[in-house]
Amino acid sequence: MRRMRGERMMPSLRFPFDLRTLRRLPPLFLRALGMIAALAIMTACNGGPFAPITMSRMTDADAYAIAFLDQLQPRSFATGREFCGLLGRDASGAVRATAPVMGHREHCTPGRAPENFNTFASYHTHGAFHADIDSEVPSAFDLVADREEGVIGYISTPGGRVWRSAQGRARLLCGPGCIAADPAYRPAAHAPIAPRYTADELRRRERGI
């Protein structure tokens, strides 16, 4: 394929084994190998495991969170992990984010905020799409944790949704595909999805009620 001007070429990868042997390997091993390959490609293209997320100056927290999570989604899909962090404001009132922390498949703990960060929100992705994980909505734990910590929560989903959690309630900031979505996402997997939820409603959803 012809590349556009200024586009970096994908580095060539050589495998030290016959690719036909992959057919005999266990599925879990193949999945792990795929994650390693994705990280290797990102390292070769960006000079490190993950390229820094660069944001323009914004004072609107919702707009900042949507734009930031949009950039964070691809690494979440590539690794199959959640990424998380904190949002704060600088002395001028502009929104700032701590560097994303890579968590696990279904949970993530943000690091500590630097001094004078004025934390007001948390953010996290919901990783890659899995048919067995109801990841298109926040969890009840997400809402409770944000309420107990006294912060707003921003959550992105594999389908490209962004949710805003505040005071034990979540509302949809933007619908499916408003930010980067996992190509494997299947819209019917966890339908229907309401535009608002309380923690109790999410608990009932998690129990299949």
C-alpha cells in the first residue's frame, strides 16, 4: 500500500519459527503472543511502549475527557487492559491528566496525583471487547468508588461510548462510535443500554435482573 507523505512505515517483523506451528499452540498462548506483538509494533513505531498523549488547552472537563479517552482507546484495545488516571486543573484553570496507568482486564488503579494537581475526576477505559464482559456500561463499583472519593468519573467503552459518573449516578456523554471503537465490538452483545444508570440499577443489570 502506498503511504501518505509524512507517514511512518511499519517496521518489518521477523519470526524465529515457522508460522505454521502456531496452529498447534493453545489459544491462551496465541492471545498472549498477540499482545506481545502489538506492544512490539507500538514500541518500534513510537520510540517506546506508548506514545505520549498530547492535548490542547481546554477548560471544559467533559470535552477534555472525551478527547483524551479517544486517544487512549487504541492502546487499551491492543493490550486488552484497562488504562486509568486522574484529571485535575492547573493554576490557570486548564484541565490536565496524569499519565495513564495500565491495569488489568477488568480493573485499574490510578497512581497518585502530583502536588498542586487539584484532582477533580478519574478516568479509565474498559479494555478490549469481550462478549462475556458487560463493558459498555460503568460498573456499580465504578459509581460507588467515584462517589466515595468525591470525584467525577469518566469511563470509555470498547464500543466507543463515554460515560460520566457523579454522585452515584452515570449518564452517557456520547454514544457508540463517538470515540475510537474496538473493531471486534458487536453492538448486540450487551443491548439494551439505557442513557442513565444508578448504582442500584447497575447492580441489578450485573445480576441479570
